[in-house]
Amino acid sequence: MKASFFTILPREDHILILDQRLLPGKKHYLRVRTYRDAHDAIRDMAVRGAPAIGVTAAFGLWLAARAARTKDRRTYKAELERAGRYLVSSRPTAHNLPWAIRRMLRVAKAEQSSPLSITERLYTEALHIFHEDIEANKRMGDLGAKLIPDGATVLTHCNAGTLATAGYGTALGVLRSAKSAGKRLKVFVDETRPFLQGARLTAWELNEDGFDVTLITDSMAGWMMKQDLIDACIVGADRIALNGDVANKIGTYSVAVLARVHSIPFYVAAPSSTFDAGISSGRDIVIEERAHKEVITLSDRVIAPAGIKVRNPAFDVTPATYITAIITEKGIIHAPYARAIRGLLKQTT
Ligand code: MRU
């Protein structure tokens, strides 16, 4: 299965990003030349999905380094720190973003050479983050595929595919690996209101890959489960706390509760870069609140009365107790998650 598109493509002095806001209608690549471009691409959702955001931010820091490489060492390092803070401020929930920036800044701090050669080293590090993400997804795919029975119909929410990562996908990577292993699968895709990542992105990329895809609105998931049409649920994650609570796209919590009520396994697939060792539970996860316009419009048409009160949290937190297993590149973990997650984060490879 070779994708007919790429999410992020590193070039010599910039990166190309597929503008996901225009999908599925148009494949247009944005040229990201500065760290400010990278920040805006993340903030404005041209690139989205936790791992893809992290990779974009890593290259964003390299672009900041390129712009500052002729300055003296102190100014150079101060500018990197400032650019790092600015990139991290683009969106608050995905852990992969601060994780990638911390990793890049650690490299910059450890290097004693000239700004010019640190900049080269930062490009190599961003490339490592990019390739490691694809490798992690393939590994998760191989491990997770075993959980998906032949002939299963699997429900997914939001987009945790190639478009959300450097390539292959987390939750959709598991489905890709299961399909490659010869399993016959059907995939039900929640449309994922209000930004429609399911309808616009997941349905599109799975369809391109020849999957048997059925699109449903979010409110239909429970009824599909009630009729025994769903055998498993699988989603990605934006941030996972030490106790296994998972922040993911708004609506994930509802799917998990419904899955529990109907005795359907609910799986999360996420690389170790999504785990936040600094928070003990999901209560500490900052949930992004997005523009009200996303809720009161549909294809730019206003669908609600003028002046109506609106809420638009972009993510929710699924308590660990609803999660059957978390698939990572380092292994599949089950409850009790706290011990398993600590062990996982200690492993180096
Ligand atoms: O707002 P988005 O589109 O960035 O939200 C994305 C999700 O919630 C994904 O499920 C998550 O980032 C995992 S992607 C592998």
C-alpha cells in the first residue's frame, strides 16, 4: 500500500505540508519556510494530528535555527528558546509538540560547536524524529494487528492515519497492518464533528488505500454497536497521562463508554512520544477550546441562531478504565496502566 500523498516532506531549506483543510477536494502543498509558518500551519490546522504536529514543530525549530545561524552563540541559543516557546504555544493538547521541541532544544544545548553546525545537527535530529515516527507506527501496526480478528468491522473516530503522522498512522496503521496480513476488514468511520476529520480525512485516506469504508455521523455509533455491527473500536491519542487516561478528539469518550456498554474492545494506538510523564491523571490535561464558528457553521453556512451560546472543546479525556489496551511501539499495555507506562517510558528503544 503506497500512499498517493505525503503529510510532511522535508526539503533542503523548507518543508512541504499537505494542506489538510482542503481535503478531500484538493491536494495542495504548503511551503513552510520559517518557524512562524510552522506555528501558523499547526494553529490553523493545515497540519494536525499529534505526531504530525510534533514533527512539524521539530522542523520549525530547525527553520528558526537556520534564520539565526549567523548570529553569535548567545543570541542564537536565545532565539531558539524563544522560537521553541512560540511553536509550543500553537496548540495546547498534543504532547508530541512539547516533546519534540524539548528534544530539539536538548540537542542544541548539548552541542558546543558553531551555530552553523548546530543548525545542521538540528536538521538531522528533526529527520530522526520524522523517520522514528514512521518506524513506531509500523511497529504499532505489527503489534496491534494481532488484536484485530479476521472479518472484523472496526469503528474509528477522528483521523489517526498517515495524515496525522509522518506516515502510516497509529490507529489506521494497525488497520493497514491487519489488512496487509490478509485479514478482511470493514471500517466504520465517525464523521467527527465539528472539524470533520473522520469524513474529510479518514474516509478519504482509507478509501484511497482500498479499504471497505462506511461513513456514519457521530450520533449513529451507539446504534451500530447495539445492532452488533461493530467488533472493535480503535483511536489515536493526543496525550496520555501516567494512569492511562487518554486525551483524544472530542467524542472519543462517548465511543469508549458505548463500547463498554456493548462489551466491545476499545483500543488506543499511540507512540511513546504521546505519553506525558509529568501528569498523573487526565485531570491535568489542558483541553483546547476552538473557535465557535466551527460549531455554528457547516461548509461556511450558518446553522444556528445568531448569538447562541456555544462550547467547542476540541478534545475529551477517556478514563483508563474504559480502555481495553494501549498499543505502543514498545509493546501492548493493559491495566493497571501506571506501572506499565512507567516501565515503557524507561525503555530506551
Ligand atoms: O484536532 P486534531 O485533528 O489535531 O486532533 C487529532 C486527534 O485527535 C487524533 O486522534 C490524535 O492526534 C492522534 S493522531 C495519530
